Amino acid sequence: MIALNALSAQVDQLALLKAQIANLKADEAKIKEDLAKSGLDVIEGNMYRASISESEGKVVIDWKSIAQKLAPSRQLIAAYTTQGDGYFTVRVSARKSS
């Protein structure tokens, strides 16, 4: 098992990484927006090329509401219900000072 001090350092490192990723994602979104607003299909950089295309919005069907409207039996629901593998969730937040 990893020592508590090492785990504490990893918690801090994870929080810093998540903050950097959030900043990078915000920068990415802004740049993508600027490129999309240009109206161009292709933009050549010095080392990379960006191609811009517009897609239709995603179609989402609310199957749960449809099923509820049809009032299926518990047995029918159980017959078509599966459960995925378990997983861990790790959340980080700032420590409260004492």
C-alpha cells in the first residue's frame, strides 16, 4: 500500500491537473469557436491544418418516458435490464482551513 504522505501528494497533484485540464478545455472551446465563426472550411497553420464542418444536432429519444407511457410490467422491465461493471469515482475539492 502507498504511504499516506504519497497519497496526500497525489491528491494535490490530481487537483492541480484537473484545474489545468479545465483551463485547457476552456482555451480549446474558445479557439474552436473562433475557427468556426471564420466561415472557412479549412485553415492552414504552420504545422497543422484545421477543417471545419457543421453537423446537425444530436437526436435523442426519451425511451424511458415512452416505456412509462406504455406501462410495462416489472417482469418485462427486469427481462431487459442489465447492470454494468462497478467503478470508482474520485472527486477533489479544496481543503477547509481549520
